[in-house]
Amino acid sequence: LDRLLQRRVDPGCGGAAFLAPLAGVIGNALRDKGNSPKRTLRHLETHLTGWDIDPLLCKFCKAFVWMVMYEEIKATRFIPNLRVKHGDALTMSQRSKSRFDVVVCNPPYRKVPKKELANLSQENRAICSGQPNLYAIFMAVAVGLTKRGGRIALITPTSFLSGPSFTPLRKRLTAD
């Protein structure tokens, strides 16, 4: 699959630390292939997705992507309607299983209290052991969002590699 046709998502897009640079790389590649500025912006509308639980960060994310694509926006006077949505990635991901070619994220890091565990899907509760951390759940969500043969790039602490509470997640990640 041509890299430019890949659908990408950041389920914790926050301040666009991944989506803005991705937009720039994709925009440059499309420009190099002779695409018009408007076609490039339309492509981003359908190939970049972001979710965040903070509505203000969603607005910032869009604005940062627009800044990266400023020349195209200026040339066309067209502002792309980016798929950056306010919502909880843990529930939004349930409607987007195996939909993306690439998942990128700097997952949120915090312990998940027992009362919150009850609100998680059975699938996400199954990877929790000991005192679960939200980043581990985001790792499992990333696997669920990715098409077979897709790629995942996450920023994770090294404790994931050896911490006993991450054993169920490591087993899930190596099962496929």
C-alpha cells in the first residue's frame, strides 16, 4: 500500500505533536507527486484522524495542522475539515476497529482507579493486572485500531517491558 494512502490516527492527539508533522510530511510528498494544494488538503481530511478528551486541545490540534499547511490554505482559501474529534478514545475506538494503517500516540500516563476499571470494556479490563496504567490500555486500543499489517508507534516507558502488571498486555501484543 502506498504510504500516502495510509489512514493514520492519534487517539490522544492533544497538541498535535504527531498529527502536525505527519501533515507536513504527507503534504510535501503529495506536492512532490504533483498534487494541487486543494487536493492535498482534501487528502488530509480523509487520511488523518485525531481524538482527544479535551475539547480545547482538539481545537489546538486542528490549528497546528492548519499552520503546517498554511501555504496550501493560503493558496486555495480552503480550510480542511480535519477529523479531529472531541471524545474518549477508549469508547471511540470501539467503533473504529481495524480501520487504520498507522496508529501514533503519546498515551496519557496515570494510574486507573478501581472505580474507572468498571467503566472499561471487558476487552480492556482483560489486559489490566495489579494497578493498571492508562498508557497500557491505550497500547491495547492501538492494536485494536490497526489493520492487519499496520504499524503502531507509541511513546512508552521501559517499565512496560518488564513490569509484572503489564504481563497480560505483553501476552496480547505477542499473540497476533
